[in-house]
Amino acid sequence: MEHIRSIEELAHWKSKELEKKTGFVPTMGALHVGHLSLVRLSQSISDRTLVSIYVNPTQFNKAEDLAAYPDTLEADLRALEALGCDAVFLPSAQMLYPDGLKSRRFDFNQLDHSMEGAGRPGHFEGMATVVTRFFELIEPDFAVFGEKDYQQLSIIKQVVTKEGWPVEIVPAGIFREADGLAMSSRNMRLLPDEREDAAQIFAILSTRISRLNLQETSPKAFANQCTEALNAVPSIQVDYVSCCDAATLQQVDEFNTARSTRVFAAVQCGKVRLIDNLPLF
Ligand code: AMP
């Protein structure tokens, strides 16, 4: 596996086998099996896969969150090597932000108005700024994004369409721990009791979905029931539970099975903020 640390090394790697289709997996490191499933998906659809590891400051709206972000670079490199990943890109801030740590402006077609966009000002601008800079430098044929960050995936698809980036965005399903907790680099910051409680996010949402009676329950009532059940778990404090149209990410007032709809949740579990989402229909 090649370790690419400069734009020149990246240019050299790209030029070696130009005919090869390149798959790109952007990450912030602290890799877990969920990330590795994205790498495998990329390997299955492309000729060579490049993973970036970069903790992007412009998408953190809280300095303490950025400072607390785990760094497990040695283990990350070993895991990627073991998977047969072709290259890992380890850029500096200077390479990605030659004019300083600033975000670009985007037309997200209102996809950023709800959920993470509402609660974390500047988060998606920062994320889209670094991802489009990666597209510019790497010129991948495919880029794989996890449905774990469903709003991020939707926003990147919108940016690619709107700005005409010649890259295919490939979604990857959510990878979960055995007890259902969505894998996340943040999970390692949970204390043992909190880790146990965190499994209730998936348990409560999935049980409530399986019992949902669409004729008798409104989206708001369903979200309220989930919120109440989650808030009853000792370490959990709900930020939001929301039933949204899977395409527009607007909250729905009535269930309509003709339109794909998901339930989205963000909770504070101890000191750690966790998000998850599941399809309703
Ligand atoms: P991150 O390092 O958190 O920025 O994540 C890098 C990529 O991995 C993003 O596209 C995430 O959506 C994806 N990802 C993170 N956790 C999971 C998971 N549990 N299942 C699937 N994809 C994931």
C-alpha cells in the first residue's frame, strides 16, 4: 500500500495506471469495521482504491470535539494494508486549504436545513469543502459514503449533481455492532455503562418501527414515542428524533408509503453525540 503525503506523490500515483478506475473512500481515521466495509465496496467496483485519512477542522463546530477526536493512525494503516487497499492519502491542512481553513459556499437545495445542519452550523459546508477539494486532487471515478451519515451522503450527491463533478457517489449500508449500535469512531469514547445504554438507540427504534401502525400513528406521535423511550435510558438525552422524506430530508407530517421515509435520531450519550437512522418504508 502506498502512503501518499504530498500532491506530487498523489499525481505520480494517479499517472501510473491512468486506465484504472479509481475508487475513493474519505475518512477521518480511527477506522472500524464499518469503514472497512466501505473499502471493500470500493474494491468490488473499481480497479484501485485510495482511502484518505484526514480529520477536517472546518466541519467541527466545537473545538473540544475536534480535540477529542481519536487518532489511531498506526492501527488504521495496518487494517488498510491487511485489506489490500492500494493507497492511503495522508494530506496536510496546507495541501487541502492553501488559502487557510475556510469553507466554500454551496447550494445544498435545503438538504442542510434539518437535523445535523440545523444543530451544527457550518458542519456541512466544511465537509463539502474538503470532499470537493479531494475530488479535485484525486479525480476518482467512484466515491463511497456510508448511510450512517445519511444527510452527508444526500448533500454530497446534491453537490456532485449541481456542480457537475465527474464522480459516481456510491452509498454503503450501515454497519452495526452485534447489539445493533451503529459503528462509529466515537463509540470508543463511551464508558462501559454508556456503551451498554447506547445499544438502546437501535433496539428502541427498530422495535418501534416493527410495531408501527401507519393508520393510527402520525410521524410526530411516532417520533415522540421514540424520544420518550430513549430519554428513559439513563445515559441518553435525545437531541432529535425525526421522520423525514428520504429524498428531501424534510420532516413528514403524514406517512405516505409511496415515498421512501426514514427515521433519524441524534442523542447525547454521556459526553458523546451519536447519530443513527433506519428506513421506515
Ligand atoms: P468518518 O471517518 O466518520 O468521517 O466516516 C467515513 C465514512 O465512513 C463516511 O462515509 C461514513 O458515513 C462511513 N461510516 C462511518 N461509520 C459507518 C458505519 N457504521 N457503517 C457504514 N458506514 C460508516
